Amino acid sequence: MLDSFSTLIKRDLTLSLRRSSEWLNPLVFFVIVVTLFPLGVGPDGQLLSEIAPGVIWVAALLATLLALDGLFRDDYSDGSLEQLLLSPHPLPLLVLAKTTAHWLVSGLPLVILSPLLALLMQLPLQALPALLLSLVLGTLSLSLIGSIGAALTVGLKRGSVLLALLVLPLFIPVLIFGSGCVAAAASGFETSAQLSLLAGLFFLALALAPWAASAALRISVEA
Amino acid sequence: MPDKSLESDSDRRAENHSEGRAETLLEAKSLSVSRGELQLFADRSFTITKGELVQLHGDNGSGKTTLLRALCTLMPLDEGELYWRGEQLPAARDSYFSEMAFAGHADGLKTGLTPVENLKWCLIDTPPDEDACYQTLAQTGLAGKEDLPCRVLSAGQRRRVVLARLLISKAVLWILDEPLTALDVSGRELVASLIEAHIEQGGSVIYSTHQPLPLSSRSADQTLMLPG
């Protein structure tokens, strides 16, 4: 059973690495959006460091959203989604494998690049561990929650706008605790409460999202 | 499981035994399926037994694809029941899916992967080893093309990869929607010979086609007509 999990991750990672635009575009989007802020609000270090947690978190959230549309779309159009649904392995496990592979190429690069953007936004260095940790937990949750929306909209021609409308409200708790965590760390406060809440949201999404996305996929191929 | 289905199952087995017939694999009881407002078929009942070749006849838009997708549980039924080896679907989905292979209009291949990668990562019960993938691809006429990305293969060559996936799946029941699409003469003969070999080994096939399938040693055991 775990074989099918690792097989699917291997397959999706191989595909992503061969088609670099898939993971590179959201990453470049993330970098550009954050760099627009010093240009837009001016090089005032004080102001930048104050808005840095929110800016980085919102940019990461939008970049995740941008990548989400491709989670099941290719599989839907080339028919491999049907084959996935007809596989003897448990569908939630396969959906979880797809979401994990998707996070590895879309969420993890954001986390790795975020310290660089934190420097650009003059975020105090002491907030870096909180930024990294909150982004790891946060982007994982966003990918899981987003997989439900991606599964629901995969059968629609112009599904990406609807996907945004569906999942953005669900992203709000993650954003609040994520940016709150970084802001608290930047001001030198304790962050364990926000991190615990983020971890709680992650485990909640992990427990529910693969099942909900599986049900949504079965509905989407019926059309 | 409700008593009723157990009873009917044992009845059927007794009946099969007395007539010396093979065991029933898939049983459809009064299926009705519609697409939107349009009712495609109503109250169709049939069974597919082991070693049986079933052809699906019907004009364009008569619901062949829909019926085949409904048999795969990819389409919801308006009414009726499906049984796999006497157990009702979709509850018995797991055992059904490990013994059934579906080849639909879409190839279900990843164009960024090579034929070998498509086969070895195809999520069947027991993942095939690489040698078996190469052998099966050679069997379907793709020797020498195993390591090219599927993107550069022609539509017909991709269908041959799909045939290789059917072979490697070791499924008992093949559900084939227009298996001859995009194939050349030798490809059509290959499909026919693979189907015949599968039937001889005790497998079952249900297929739809508009072109005659060049079967050499047998004809379809059962033909289902769908009204236009």
C-alpha cells in the first residue's frame, strides 16, 4: 500500500522536474510580488520590517494558490485521473501522495527562498526560525486544503477563478496564525501558541482533506 | 451483505454448475443511465461470464461510452445495480479494481514519461519490474521506442502503450472503449489477437467499436445493442 504512495510521488516528481515551468512559475511569482513592495511603499526600513510578515505570508499564499490549479488538471485531461480512480489502492492515500509531491515542488521551494526575501524586507533576523517553521506548517496546510478545491474544480473549463473563490476563505486561519507567528517573533515575543495552532490546523487538514478531495474527484469525473 | 443477494448468488452458482457454464464475473441488473436530461438507456440487464467476449453495438451518441464508464463505476447509475462476483458495487470496489482494467477514449498516459515509466508506475496491485515492461512493450510492437517520451509517439503508438498496460495489469476483465482508434492494420490485428489470447486464458472482454474487429478464431459471444 505504501508502495503505491511512493510510486506516485516518484512519478509526479519526475514529471515536475522534466517540466520546470510548473514549479518555477509560482516561485518566480512569489519573489516578484515580494520585491514589488519595497518599490511600491518606498525604502523605509522601519515600515518594511513592520509589514514584512504579512507581505511574505500573503505572497506565499497566492503563489500556492497559483500552483494549485495544476494539481489534478493534467491528470484529468490526459485520462490518468480515471486510471487513478480505478486503481485498487485507497484513493485518499493516492490523493495524499499527489498533494505531497505537489508541496515538494511548489511549497518547499517557497520556504527555502523565504529567508532571502525576509532580508529584502528587513525582517529582524530573530524572526527567521519562526518564519521558516510557520511557512513549512502553513504551506503544507494550504496544499492540503487547496487539494479539495482543486479536485472540485478540475472538471471545469475556467476553474481557476472559482478555485480561488472557494479556497481563499479557507486559507484565512492559516494566514492569521502564520503571519501572527512571524510578527510576534519579530517583536521578540513567544511564538509557541501560534505554532501549535498552525500544527493543529495542519493535522486537521491532513486528517480530512485527502478524503474530501477523493470524494470531489469521483464527482468531477462523472461529468 | 443482505441475505437476498447471498441467496441469489448461490442460486446462480447452482444454475451455472448445472448448465456447465463458467462463473459470472460482472452482472448488471436493470441499469438506467442518463446524461443531463437525456436518458441513454433504461432497464438493461446482462451478465459477463468468465471467458466471454462481449461486443457493444450502437450509433454515435447511443451511450456506449457512458455504459462502459458506468460499468467501471466512473458514472453514477440512475437506477439498477452492478455486481462483481456476486458482491454489489461500489462497495466491492477494491476487489473489482484489482481484477478489472479500463482503456477509455483518453489514453491515461503521462506524455512527459517514457512508455516504460508509464508502465512501471501505473499503480496496479503488484508493480511490474522493468524487464517485464520491456517485454510487454516489445509484444505490442514498441521495441526500440521504450525510452522515448510518450510526447513524441504517434497516437497509434500511444494506443499500443495502452495495450501493454492492459497486458501488464493481469486483469481478468478488460473494458475497452473503441480499442481500434488510431491504430493501423497491424495494430488492429494486434488488438484482435491480444483479445483472443486473453479470452483463451479465461479472461473476459467487453468492448465497443465502429470498425470490425479482425478476429480470426471466434466471434463475439454476446452482442449488446444500444438504441440510437
